[in-house]
Amino acid sequence: MSVSLLLLLAVCIVAVAILYSCIGHGGASGYLAVLALFSLAPAVFKPTALVLNILVSAVATFHFARSGHFSWRLFWPFAVASIPFSYIGGGLSLPETVFNPLVGILLLASACRLFFKREREEKETLPPSVPAALVVGAVFGLLSGLTGVGGGIFLSPLMLLLRWARAREVSAVSALFILVNSIAGLLGHIGSLQAVPGYLPILAASALCGGFAGSFFGSRRLSAAGILKTLSAVLTIAGFKMLLV
């Protein structure tokens, strides 16, 4: 890859990291779209996206937790069930012609619903029961491993639509959920690390810079309404990515 093309790729990675991290996401679905846009080998997609996802979600976890938005009580049932299923999903593959359109439609439908969701609906929340959270965690953990994303792209809209938590609390929980599932998914797909490009450190540094900037802004400055609109935009990008691959 030429220097100019690599520089453009790094700029795109920074932009994705900023957009996703301000809502507590790692950006895997965005990285996958960017890597496809630059016509890189499909074999590098999943491991590269997961590595960048781990770095950015770790930074986002730090910023949102430090700002006092993290809830361990809300997080742990999702994580306990999702981690083993994410590991399993990391070693599996499904026909993309069936799987991708279904996930894409689901993400676009969630994006549309969140875009028109009013901020006042967040004032009263009702956390899920432990059994419900365990089931959701298992399903989204498996999806996380299968798709090569951290699972927050599925968990965040559900939590907001069902009013399980407020916007920044959702971002904080999603950030750590994405981190642990990305690690589990990568361990389940560990052999794929041999395919990562030699310039991964440059992409990693770019993702970290974007992640620091985005998560700092999202955890302190972005309003609840802004988080909803940003998440809607992220879901739209991810949805179209799943439909068009």
C-alpha cells in the first residue's frame, strides 16, 4: 500500500473511532466498512477490526466509567452469558447471503426508531431482570463472535428502546461489553491474527487517537439527545454495511 493511501486509510480510521467512541462503541462495523472500501483482503477484516475495537472500547470504558456512568449491576449479567458465546461465535461462520441482510435490516430498523425517540422517554428506566439479561447477553455474544464486532451495536439500541438505562449509562455498559466480547471473539479466532497487515500499528495508533477524543467528548459533553442521534447514525452505517457487502 502506498504512503498516501495508507495516510487516507488512517484518517478514515480516526474518523470512525471518534464517531463510535463518543457513544461508547469500539467501531468494528465502521472499520469493516472502511477496510472493504479500500479493497483489502477479506481475511484481514475480522482480526483487524477486533484489534482496533479492543483498543477503542478500552479507552471508551475508561472515560465513561471515570465520569461515573458505569453500572456493574447492569453490566455483569450481559457479560457472564456473552463471553463464552462470543468465543464460540468467533470460530464459526454462516452464509453471508442469509446472515448479513437479516442483521442489516434489524440495524436499520433500530436506527429509524432511535432517531425519532424523544429524550423525555429516558427519564424513567426499568433495568432488565437477570434471566432476561443473561439471554440477551448470550444471543448478542454469539452475534458478536460471528460478525467480528463487539456486540454493542446490538445491545445499545435494545437497552435504549426498552428503557433499561439512560443514554450515558448505556454507553458505559456497552463499552465494557464490547471490550470483553471483542477479546473473547478474537481468542476464538486467534489463528486469523496471522493475516493482519504489517501496518496495523499505524491503524491502531489512529484508532486510539480517535477513541480518546470521541469518548472524552461523549462521556462529558454530548447530550442524551445527541447520543441517540449519533447512535442512530452509527446503526445506519452498520446496517448499510451489512446489506451491501
